[in-house]
Amino acid sequence: MKYSLVLLMKLALPLKDPIPIFSLVLFIILLAPIILRKFRIPSIIGLILAGMLIGDHGFKIIEKGSIDLFGKAGLLYIMFLAGLELDMNEFRKNRYRSMVFGAFTFFIPLTMGYIVCTYLLHFNFMATLLVSSMFATHTLVAYPLASRLGITKNEAVTVAVGGTIITDTAVLVILAVITGAEAGNLNAEFWIKLSISLIVFATIILWLMPMLGRWFFKKIKDDKTSHFIFVLALVFAAAFLAELAGVEGIIGAFLAGLALNQLIPHTSPLMNRIEFVGNALFIPFFLISVGMLVDLRVLLKGPEALIIAGTLTLMALSSKWLAAWFTQLVFRYSPVQRRVIFGLSSAHAAATIAVILIGFNMHIVDENVLNGTVVLILITCLVGSFVTENAGRKLAIQEATEKPEIPDQPERILIPVANPERIESLLDFAVMIKDPHASTPIYPLAIVQDNAVAKESIHASNKMMEKAVIHAAATESELQVVTRIDLNVSDGIARATKELMVSDVILGWTDKTSATDRFLGSFFGSTLDNVLQSVWETLYVCSFQHPLNTTKKMVLALPKNAEYEMGFLHYLQKMLMLAKQAGARLLIFCAPNTKKEIENYLVQSKMSIEIIYKDFDGMEDFLVLSREVTRDDLVVVVTARKGTLSYNAYMESLPSKIDRHFKDNNVILLYPEQTAIDYMEAGIQPEDLTLAPIQEQLANLNKLGKVVKRIFKGKK
């Protein structure tokens, strides 16, 4: 009997116990998008409507304020993801456009709101300023839709996100001024305190936080859970610091996203976890909490409430549409891009309700304005979601049709693995340079020598590959493990490259070689030498001392005539992609002719990336490179196979020079795709190709004979 009473108390409406509340909300998050998808209604709208039904103004199923914590966290998460997913190169490139849109989306609603509130609604000055600033603000409620459609890199989305931060910051500063004026503190001391606090806050977030993040990721390399908790802690700490500085927490969350943008590659397991947790939990909670604020019954409280609600809603939507329209005219955007900008900037939620609630509590506005704002939130969120869904889908289709045609030979990346400690770093590199539109998997390769214990070796290699499969699953990357039995490693790599039609081969840097291997390698060639003689595809020899996401600057050194190699554009595309994924500045050492070819490629591919060029006649003097390289930099040195167009004799000593000058850096030694035809283009005749190896071996045998002769003389 006692148990039944306890159970009834737990299930009594409104629900107060966290367990049934959490269970109900999870079922709503699960079912609402599935049901509304049948009617082609965006899932965001379903969650807002569900919040209306279960909230205090609906069927009162959940107690008011029971999910406020998750709702607030969801809003911060949306702003954090907006900063994190922002393409920083596009953002820098379009920062002036973001400022122009931010000015439009702030001043147009503010001006129109001032006129309407003063001459139509007859508000006093403070109420007019407060409500007008509310029109200027907006919330990126529809941003998850843009992210899901894959259009976050489009200039329209970048400009909309940048403009959001500008207008919201301006509105929240106005709010601080209004509250200061009402409290009678609007004096010189107020302005000095506000300015100093904002400067200190921005310095901590944008300067100190990246340093702290880079240090943490270097020290804690393998604990993925700690990485996620660390990022989450920084987001909420930044939001708290923003509130201490006198602005809303959403500004701090967005700046935290910008600060960590370069440390969290978009293809990394950490990014996958951040997006998954946000889209599955935090953001749906926020949307439901927005719905719980809506009270449609206010429309029945008389004509005044209805007139105010209609006027506020019409003014909010029309002013945001005009801001998007002027932005389209100034920058010559397409109508679809204008609708995307309008859809993202039309929704009013978090900052809007914060502004009005503060005004209501300070008796600046009355209940009719508060209720009208709640209706405004519902309608603008619905309109913004519908417009973003429809226009975003069209924009995604347009971008897909404008993409360059996929070459006949698909991209296939092979990673021969011998050391299990290197699997994760090599896989991360492969995911970073892999074409996101390529449907082929990444191929980790285990080579087993053909001997009496081959079966046992296969079992051991399969166990080693389990680590690679688990790591790839965290990035949602497709993996196909390959095992080959062969006489030696180089032959196994060569055979697998041909059988799988591989385009790129990634090798780990072998820095620990036995004395026997060095002695035999001097006569018969090392594993790398043998691979280079039989594999002509693009080859990356990688030595990663630190996680790639901690890279500050990427230094790319190109030899003379690099642009004439057939694999030049292929590896250039990969290196540009790597720089963007790692969030690193790119410094290229090359000859003037090579620079021209790179600039032509950037124009043709419409790739936005900031590059600094330095003239570089040759790589004989590594001091030129070492002066520009710091500990946190990634060094990529492009070399060539013997006899090809960009080959030079000094390239034989590159590995030892790199080991001497850059032993503490992440280093990639890159061999571009080349063919045997390159030999003839370089002026080497076919008969030279057949005689050269024989002559080299004869010279090596002659050296060996002299060594043996000295040994026997010493014994005598």
C-alpha cells in the first residue's frame, strides 16, 4: 500500500520526480521528429510544439522549471557549435560581410521598432528602446537544420552566424545600459567597468583558452572521455565569464567555439562526440523548453493582447526579411541564399525572452508585451525552421551540382601498419586528407611474412587491427582491414597497392633500425627504398610526435619543378585540406613558378585559405626552414623519386636532415605520384634504367669486398 502511494505521488501531474520527467522528454525527442517527418515538418517544430503541450501553459505534465538547466545548456551548445563549425578561413574572408549584415539586422529592426513602438503602440522611451532592441536580436534555432543539410560552409550561413554575434552583442550591451539607467548607475564609472570587463573577458577566451586547450590535448593524448569533458567545461566556464563581464552567456559560448575551432578538426572523433551529444540531448531539451514558454491563451485575453502580439510578430519578421534583402542586394547573393539568411536570423527565442523578462521584472513593459513576445517566439521559430529547411535543401542541391566531377579512378588510401602505437595518429591523418565525398573506405594493411608461424602472426595482426576499427568507428569512417602474406614488407605493400588500385599510401616513419638492417640496407636498400621503387602512387612518410589538432602552423616545402610532376595537384589538394582541417596557418616555401600554379589552382577550385609564400630555390640549406618552424608546427617536405622531374641528389640526405632539425616536430615526407615515363621526360634513356641498378649493385659489392679484405688483413 505504501509503495502504491509513493508510485502515485511520483506520477501525479505535474511530474516532479526527475526519472519520469527525463523518460518522457527522451520519448518526445525520439518520437516527435519521426512523426512529423511523415508530414514533411521540420523536427525542430515538433519539439517546440511538444514543449507547448507538456508545459505549464498546456496540459501541465511537467512542472515549470524542471528542465531549465538542460534548456540553458542546449542554448549554449547551439552557440558553441556555431562557433566550432565555422570555417575560420571563410569567416576571416567574409568578416566585413558579416559586419555589414550584422549592422543591417541590428539597425533596421531597431529603427522600425522605434517608429512602431513610439507612434503606433505609444510606449515610453525606455519601453520603446527595450522592445526595439528585442526585434534586433535573434537566436540560431534553425542552425541544426543547416548543419544537418551540410551547408554550414556556405557563405550565406557564415555571414548569418557572424551577423548574429554582432547584433546579439549590441542588443545585450543596450540591455546592460537600460538596466544601469533604471538603477541610476549610468555614469562614467559604469562605462569604464563595462569596457574593462569585456576586454578582460575577450582576452581570456580568445588568447588564454587556445593555449590551455593546446597544452591539455598534448598532455592527455589517449583519454577521449577527458577530451570531451574538458571541452564541455570550457564552454560553460566561458558562458559564466561572459555573465561576469556583463553580457549574456551565449556570447561566451560562441567565443569558446571560435577559440577551440582550430584545436578540434571537423573530422576528428572529438568533433563527432560533441555534435552527437548536442544533437541528441542538449539542443532538443532547449527547443522543448522554448515551447514550454508559449501560452496561446494570451490571444483570448482581449483585443489589446492580440493587436500587440500581431504587431510585434509582423514587425520582427518584416524587419529581418528587409535585413536579409539588403544584404542580398549589396553582395549579390542568390534568392535561395537570401532565404537561408532570413530563415537563420528570423527566429527569436533565448535573448528575446531574456530581454523582455528583464523589462517585465523592472516594470518597463506590461503583461501584454510579455505575452505578445511569447507568441512572437512561437511564430518566428516556426517560420525560421520552415524557411531554413526549404531554402537550405535547395542550396544543398545547388552546391552538389556545382562540385567538380569525381575522377574515374576513385580515391583509395592504404595504411600499412606495423606498430600498434601509430595506428590512431595515422588514421587521423588519413581521415583529415580523405575526400569527404569519396565513398571508398580507408584500408589499414597488415603484412605477415610467409614462414612457419604465419598463422599465429595473422591472429596477432588481426588483434592489432581491432584498435584501428574502434578508432575509426568514433569518426564514423568506413574501414576495410586488409591482411597480406608475402616474403617481405615492401613486396606486400606493392602488391596490395596494385590489387586495391590505391591512390595514396601512408607509412609510419621508421626511426629505430637495427644495426643489421642498416648494414644490409646500405647494399640492398631499406624498406622505404624498396617501396619507392615499386609503388609510384602518392606516398606519405609520417612522424607524429603530437596530436595533429595542436598544430599552429603548417610549413610546406616544395622543390624546384614540383608543379611539373603528374601528382602535383593531387597532393596539393590534400595538403590544403589538411591545413583547413587542422586549423593551421599555411606557410609555403617554393619557387616563383610553383607559386603561380598554386594560385591558379586556388582560383579554379574556389578554395578559401590564408597562405604566406616565401621564395625557396632549394632545400639544401635546412636552416632556412628551421628558422620559421616552432615546436607546435607541422613540417611537410615534398621530395621525389630518383630520376624524376623534380629530383635532386640532395634529396637522398633529407631523412637525416629532417631528423636532425625537426626531431620534436610533426613531420611528413611526401613523395608525389609519378610514373616511369617521368624518367624519359627527365632525359634518362630506357637502357640507363636497366643498367643503373646493376651498376649500383656492382659498386656496393665492390665496397663489401674491400670491407671483407680489411677484416681479414686485421686478423693476420
